[in-house]
Amino acid sequence: MALTAADKRDISRIVRDSVVPMFEAFSERMTTGRQVKTAEEQALEVLGRALAPTLTGPRFAPLEERVVGEVIESVIVPKKRKKRMSQFNSAVKKGMAAAKKSKYYGPKGTLTSPKRAFAAVTKIASKLSRGKAVRRTGSSGVIARAMPKWGTGPRSGR
């Protein structure tokens, strides 16, 4: 279907009334003043937005600015540190490893009842942390010997 002369006039009027002013405004904005920012200015702007985002308001940054900002952010902003494992948790970890190596909760290398083994390990770790006595033989002894020396009781040093 071919366009008539009236259709072509309507299309040119729509383009002239809506699209052309938008391009003219854009070109005016781009030609006024300096178009390129230095790396220091970009860094300061990124830091300013990070410190007070409500003052500058939301803004869509070009790709170059985002890359510079991410590089600066990765250098300046510290990473969150991993939380240190507690003594109790490390004792449970070592106790579970010892239970898995032993013959008491299934064949060596596998736990047939891991829930039961975990219950025993946590009870032993709790007893040792409070300084209570733990059996020296059997599964309890194997688990207790694998745990680190800690706690406050007479048997805590094992």
C-alpha cells in the first residue's frame, strides 16, 4: 500500500512537531560548555553521589562513568569480612569429622545416622565447654579427643 501525499504531509508534520525539537534541545545541551569530565571530577561526583544520594538525585550515568565509579569503589570501599568461627562451632566441626572417620556411627567415611552423630557431638562439645567429664573410651572419647582444648573447667584442657 503506497502512501498518499496527504499521509506524507501528516508524517512530516508529526516528525517536525515532536522529534525535531527533542533533537535540538539535546544538541544545545551537548554543545554548551565542556563535554568531557576529567577522571578526578568523575571520581568526586561518584563519591558525592555515594555519600549524599538524595542531594544530587537519581541520574543515569554513561558507561565510562560507571566503569570509573566501579573501579574506585572496589579500591576504596572495604569488603565485608567473614565472621570468625566460634570455638564451639569449630569444636563441633572437628568432632563431626572425627565421628565420620571413626567406626562408631557407620562404616568409616560415612555416617549412617548423621542426626544422631550431630546430637552426640554437640552434647560432648557442650560438656567440654562447661568443664564436665566426658567418657574417654568409645565414640565419646574419639570425638572429645578431636576437639580443641578450650573451656573453663578442670577437664577443659583434657
